[in-house]
Amino acid sequence: MTTIQKKYFSKSILGLLITYILTMSYGCEPEYISSTSKLRFSTDTLLLDTIIVGLGTETSNLLRLYNKGNENVNNIRLSLAGGNESPFLINVSGRKGSSFTNLQLSKNDSLYVFVQAKINPSNLNDIFYPVMDSIIVESGENRIVSVLRVVVINANYVSGTIGDVTWEKNAQIYLDKDLTVAANSTLTIKEGCRVYLNNNVKLIVEGSIKAMGTKENPILFGGARQGLLAGVFNYQQVSGVWNQIWLKNTSKDNTFSYCTISNAKIGIVVGEEAKEGKVDLTLRNSTLTYNGVADILSYNGQLLISNCLLSNSEQQLIAIGGKLEVIQTTIANYFEWRNSTTYTKPSVVLSNYNYLNDKDKSTYNLESALFYNSIITGNSSNEILLQTLENTSISPKFKYCLLKQADEKDDEHYTHIIYSKSPLFVSTTYFEYDFELTDKSPCMNTGGLDYIGQYPNDIEDIVRDGKPDIGAYEYVLKK
């Protein structure tokens, strides 16, 4: 399993939920009845995607009923054991219902049984709980059963405007509509909290947000859909599901620590176009990935990014004006969902004007930009773009970095740079990325020591030695 997958919901939630199902509900599983009939289900157990209480799953087309015999079978009865009270919906031959009679199935033929689950809000206190039923097929004296399972996350629905609020440890929060943290108010999010956002929903912060996870129990922001897309990809690897976390120009004192932010159109937007205000953001030991347009888009933001992974979005960091320090961070510009395989946008853009919107004539002063002990790499030949107004300049500093950049710089702003070499990550296979370093990486033991006192541990809390590695991950020999 890759490093990204370790940080995804799929391990922290889905794996836990499947284990929960198998251990907690085994005793009440309907019996799978063998039969001498030639009718067979494609599977004896259909596990649907994990869902938020009150939402429905995608319709599954993974269940089929086969006639393995050499004769036609008539007068087949197919029904849900729970009848009309079942939490599952089925569709057979274009008809919806809970019971179907007089079905026919020709020899060596099959029919699809489309299955969907929709669970209404419950008074159960469990955070996760399994819901089960079964589909029964009867033909003469023969009877076969396929068990249906779905796991429901019993999350709290939140929307509207809130003041000073704390989401407690391991809380499950579902934003079905936009949520605004009012000015001069603070949203505190404790370790292990999972925040699921509905399609196109924003978390808007006019006050402050303190999302304080831990290595053992990170905070997760992502789409509500869990499980696999088309039975292959994690839904957490699909970008653009929800909208963004937006730190508006009145926002201040914002911190994300040990957080994973994925599935958004833009992970975090800092500040606002054409408005004054220097919104501050401290981002540490966090992963932003599969966020569509960009992981971070900043307007005059004051950014401190350390021990972070920014990856697998169209662009990773766009800073229009402001001030930023990026320390011990891996920025990897790989994005499986691009329309073009030949053109990629640069991973990092630094600009003193709003090049994204030519109607915005505001002035954006890029006060300073420092990248230290960091990796900026990807599929493009130049992963750093400096955009300036005519007759102006900006002077970012890069020290002890690996940069994917065709033109090598020879001035005081670029020192101890490794140019255009592969960092030799563990894996750059689509959907199986692992941005830890291999033992042949040029990033090993080549970092500077200026910040070792402030950041003695890496993103995984591994202690950096006297010769720190470049990037978010310190290499350790795997046992």
C-alpha cells in the first residue's frame, strides 16, 4: 500500500468498516443456501459503498443471476428478504420493486440485478454500523441467496453559519450545504475528526479554523462517497467532488496540522481577489492531494508550509502576492485525470498579479518566497513558473532543493540546488503513488541544517538525522 493510500480514507475508514462488518455482523448473516439448480449468483455477498446516513449509494451493477444449465428456466421468483421495508432497492429487467415473479432465464444466459441502498437517519449511537439484507431466488424447490451489505457512517449534518464551535475527537461531520465560520469566531477540530462534504460544498472561514490532528489520528476532509469507483479506484482519488476550504479576507490564525485534504476543486483558497487583507495559514504535517485545479490558491496570503505533501492535482501551489515559507515539503506534479498527456501546468506558480483573471487590476505584492529542503518535481519540464507584470520582478529563494527546471540558475537566489534529476520516489505508478524516497535518491543526506531545530521530525514523525533528506520524508530502511 502506498504512502498516499495510508493517508486516505480507504485505510482509516473503509478497512476498519469491513473488519467491523465481518466481526460484528457475522452471527446474523443470512445463510447462503446451496442448490442443485443451475441458477447461480455472480457473488454470494455484495458489499456496496460506504455511505453517510440519509444518502443513497450509487446503483451497483455487480450482481448477476446466471442460468448455467442447458435448459430454459421459467417461473423464477426473485425478492428482497426484507420486502418493502428493506433498506435496499433493486431493479430487474427495467422494473423497480422488492419482489418479482414469473421471471424467465434462457439457458446459458444471465440477467442483471441492480442494487442500491438508501438509509434514513437513525437513532443508533454507533458511528459506523452495518446494514444487511438478502436477495432470494426461488425456482421450483430450489432456492439460492445472495447477501447484501452496506456500512453506514452515522455523521452529524451541519450547514449554515456557526460561531465558536468544537468538533470533538473522532467526530463524524457531514456538510450537506455550505458552512460558514463567522468572523471573530473559531472552529476547533480535534484529532480523528472526519469531515465529509457534499457535491460542490464549501467550508467558508471568516473567522479562524484550528484543525489539530495527530500522526496516529489525523483529521480528514473529503467527499462523502467511500469505497471504489467502478470497482477500481478509490473515490478519494477522484478530484473536484466538493468545492473548497475558503479562508476569506477577514480570516486569521488558521492552522491545519496532521490533516488530509482531498477530492476538492481547490483544497484551500487563502484570501480573496481584489480585496485587502493578509490571511495567515500555517500548514504542517499534512497531505493535500487530488484537488482538481490546485491544492492551494493564495491571494496575498501569509503561508507557512512545513513537512507537507502537495500532489496529484492540476497544480499544487499558486501564490498571487503575499509571503510564503515552504520548508521540508514534497511538491509532486502528477495528475491522472488530466485531459492531455502532453501538456501539464507547472506545479508552483509565483506571481505579482492575478494572472488567473485579467479583469482583476489589483496590485499583489509578492513580499518574499522561500523554499528550503523541498522537492518540486513532476511531468512538466519546468515545474516553477514566475509571472510578473511588465517592468517588475520577483525574487524567490530556493535553498537545498530538488527542482524540475530546464534552465539552471546561477545566482544567490538558487543555492545548493539539484536540477532536473528524478527524486527516485518509491512509486510513480498511476493511482499507486508513494512519495517516500528510495535508497538511491539524490535527495538523501543533501539537505541543509538551518531549520533542523524547528522541524526535527518528518511528516511521519521520523527523526531527521544530522544529514537531513530533502523533502517531507526522511529515508529509513524498511525492515
